[in-house]
Amino acid sequence: MSSTMLVENEKISFKDLFIFEGIKPQHTKFGTNYNFNNGKIFKINDIYATTFKYNNSIYTVIINEDIVGFHLSELKELKDSNKFDYVEFILSSEQLYTVSNNNALSIFSYVFYIIEHIINKYNLKIIKFQGENDKLKDLYSKLVKNKLFIKEFNKLGFEYSFDGTFHIFKKETK
């Protein structure tokens, strides 16, 4: 029995295929309103942020000066959702929690979808992954070894490199 299969004329291991199936971009509703479903991205200078819900939890995706981050967020219940202030929500430091490695992998397909959306909407030329803790650093190190993960960024015109600190995806300039 072969441990590889042919995908787009390239041999891919079942392990890579299995991992990529769990992380490939998957559509999700996101936004900056109280229900996080208006499809909007908050943008100021080189900061892009939006939020989505998954399994009764709320996650915020931020690209800040090219560095991708995502974390579990806490939403304080409001009597009047019209008074929801997204800027206050994302800047409130007591609302931010680091995502565990297991949670990160389970939600990464949605994070990846949102990253692609931000890249396309704002024509970003570079994004970087670092990881706030050793578990996320380890996760990113494994993801960039996945041929299909790299191919997904290649489809967007990005090439991968590592500078010792950051996993960098940079658009080729022609």
C-alpha cells in the first residue's frame, strides 16, 4: 500500500493530505458587528482585524504590520447590540487569550480563509507567522512543511521563506 497519492501531478503523502484537509481555507462568517457576520474588516494603518464565532467561542484574527495573529476573545453581553464598539472590543486587553495548539489547529481553516480574504481585499504583499508561544511556533513550523499549505499560498502569488524568527510569505514582484 502506497503512503502517497498524486495530487495535481505531484506526489503528496497521506499525512500532508490529511493535515491540509483540516487546515485548508473553509468559508466562515466574520465581521466587526456584534454578531460578527457583516463581512467587514477593521483597518487602520497596517492593522487588519476581524472576528468570527466557532463552537460558541469567539476568535479574532489580526494582521498587524504583516504579522498574523489570532486569539480567543471574550464578548461582554450587551443589552443593546447597537452600542457595540469593535475598536473597544479588540483593544480591551482583558478580553484577549492565547489559543492553545489543539484549538489553533481546529480553527485554522477559518483563520486561513480570513487571511486569504484580507490578502485579496487589501492586496497585501507580505505576511508573517511567528507564534506567541512554543506550541504555536511548533504548529507554524509543521504547517510550513506541508506541501499543500505552501501551494495554497503559491496560488495567491506568495513564496515562502524563513528568516530564523518569522515564517514569511512574500508576493513575487514582477
